[in-house]
Amino acid sequence: MTGPAPDATAAAPAPQEPPGGRRAAVVWSIGVAVYFVAVTFRTSLGVAGLEATDRFHVNASALSAFSLLQLLVYAGMQIPVGLMVDRLGTKRVLTLGAVLFTAGQLGFALAPSYGTALAARALLGCGDAMTFISVLRLGTRWFPARRGPLMAQLAGLVGMAGNLVSTLVLAPVLHGLGWTAAFAGSAGAGLLVLVPLVLFLRDHPEGSEPPPPARPAAGGGAGGGFVRRQIRDSWREPGTRLGLWVHFTTQFPAMVFLLLWGMPFLVEAQGLPRTTAAGLLTLVVASHMGFGLVYGQIIGRRQSARLPLALGTVGTTAALWAAVLAFPGEQAPMWLLVTLCVVLGSCGPASMIGFDFARPANPAERQGTASGITNMGGFLASMTTLLTVGVLLDATGGDYRIAFSSVFAVELLGVAQILRLRGRTLARERERESCPPPRRPAPSPAPVRTLPGRAAAE
């Protein structure tokens, strides 16, 4: 006689948390190396803005279009990339991203015209968009959840190190060897990181495969049903929306400064030598790295610190920009510019707090999509401000005080949305803590076929 059939509704054992460890650190480091190169390429225009103006014979608005298009592609790709990561896995998406941003950097080096250069930056932005969400996904797959805030901050820190390379390495090479040699030579770094990526990166530890995406209802297209469901369920979570607005409000002041307008502002409006201006841009990056370690440790220990840190960063940034722009006379004193650059360094770590709201609000199978929605925020704000600054500079004959005042309007919008969503998000988090989601039921066993007259398999 056969025993009773297994209960098809029995709960599966709770999924084991990733252990972390040395192998996790190696795999994560490969992904972060790809992100490092992507940020180096992304920010390379920040030290070449004046050279680009001369090379392509463009004004401030046309110059801002380089970064604007790149960020437009980046922001527009965030949700598709999140869906790709959830559906295809990290390794495939990172590999495609590395190929695209390397081709974009090489195309920018060889571009004979403004239009060709724009197309190259768009290609670069497309590849760049595939890196950070993939790295966040690696962190959640290979490390315990309690390490999530720190791993996200460390990823951002390594990305800022790529910005540092642009300032300290690419800028001197650009001035010494010229445009084509500098940008074409740097493209070799993209080929370099592709080798360990293809050979050694794995999406997750053995035995911790993610659950397959749920199948759409009958009659719906597989792809369309998956996309709609992922976006809808992620957006319904107030934590995802709050994460987007935190990222929107905190990231863009430093992004605009480092990506394009910092060097022209310091040289043309503040009258600083290029070497001194480059040093201040480096200070922003170094400050980012320091704040990243501090913010990651604080939030890892006290989740209640997330909103105070984010809003405090926004308020301090606005106060310093107001002090610099309103300072009597043509130029602000060096101590004030140094303070501004130190405070701008906190913007990147503060933007990572957005993921600390989106991450616990979504299950593992939606992490890529939710991260993509969150990551759109800062880049939408950066695009808006980059374009506004360029238009205002052209309209006012180069008045940086009026142009940079647009920062305050964007920050005000973001703060209003954060305050609107914070209560709902925190209430939802308390609800999840008091009523954890049920474990997934074990799959029903396949029916056992028996031959006539034979007993079922034991």
C-alpha cells in the first residue's frame, strides 16, 4: 500500500539568506568594477565641457544637450532595465551594458560632428543605465538583507571613484594628448572589465535561485503581462514612490555640478584657474566617498535615520548654494566654495537612501523593477536642471546666479512629495513588520504514473 499523498499546500521552508563571504565579495567586486568604468565614462564630459564647446562649435544650450540626452536615455531605460534584470538575470544585462557603453565612449572619441557625438553619448547612456541596478541586484542576491544599505553605499562610493578617475586621470590626459587619444584610450577599460564579467560573474549563489516569474493569466501575452504586473505592483507600494522622490531630491545638485556645469561655474563665474577648479571637483568626489561610508553605517543600524538624513542633506545643500549665489561681490571666498563642495559630496549617499525605502517594500522578484523606478528620480531631476541652467545662461548672457537658482525650485518640488508620502510608507513598513508575508507553498508533486497491477512508487 502506498502512503498518503504529500500535502500540496504545505509551506516550503523559508528561503535561506545569502551568506555573504569571500566568494560573494569577489562576484560583487566584478559587478562594481563594471559600474566603476561606466561612471568614469559618464562623467568624462564633466572635465571636457570647455573643450567640447570648441571642438563642436556649440553654445551652452547645445553643450548641455550632451548630458541631457545621455541622462534622458539613462532615465528612460531604468524601468526596462529593471524588468530585464528581473527576467534575464544580472550577468546578461551587465554584459550588454558594458558592450554598449564601451562602444559609446569610443564613438565619442572619433565623432567628426556634433550630431555623431550626440548619438555616441546616447549609446553610452544606454549601456550605463544597465549597470547600477544590476549591481544592486548582486548585493541583494549575495549578501544578507541587513548588509543591504551598506552594500548600496559602497557601490555608490566605488562609482564616485570612477568620477575621481575622470578628474585626476582623464583631465590631464585630455590636455596633454588631445581629445581622440584621451577618449579612445579610456574606452579600453570597458574591454578590460568584460573579461572577468563573462568568465566569473554569477547571478546568485548555488542553491538560492530566485523564484520564476509568475505566469500571466490565460489570454494575455507573456511579455506584456509580466511587464504590466511588475510595474503596477512596484508602483503601488508607497515605499517605491517615496524612494523615487528621495532620489529625485537629493542626487541632482551634485550630479549637475560634476557632470557638466561645475567646471564652467568655477572657472567663468568664480574666476578660478582650471587646476583649482579641478581640485574642488575632486573634493566633491572625496567627500562623497566619506559620507557614503558614514550614511551606510548609520542606516544599517538605525532605519529611523533615513528621512532625517535625506531631508537634512537637502536643507544643507540649499543653504550652501544660497550662500554662494547671494554672496556680495563677483566671487565667493574660497572657504565658502570648499564648504559647498564638501556638502555636495553628501548628495550621492543621500540619494542611496531612496533604495532603502524601495528595497523592503518589494519582494526579491521585483527588486530590479522597483530599483529602476527609484533610480529614475535623480536622473529626471538632473536632466531638468541641466537643461534649465543651459537655457538660463544663454538667456541671461551667462548669469550663473540666476541659472543656478533653478536648483531651489526642483528641491522644493521633491521635498513636498517626500513629506506627502512619508506617513503612508512608514505605516506600511510597520504593517509588514507586524504581519510578515506568508511563506510560499511548496509546489504540488507531479503525478506518479504506474503500470497496471503495479503499486505506486514508494
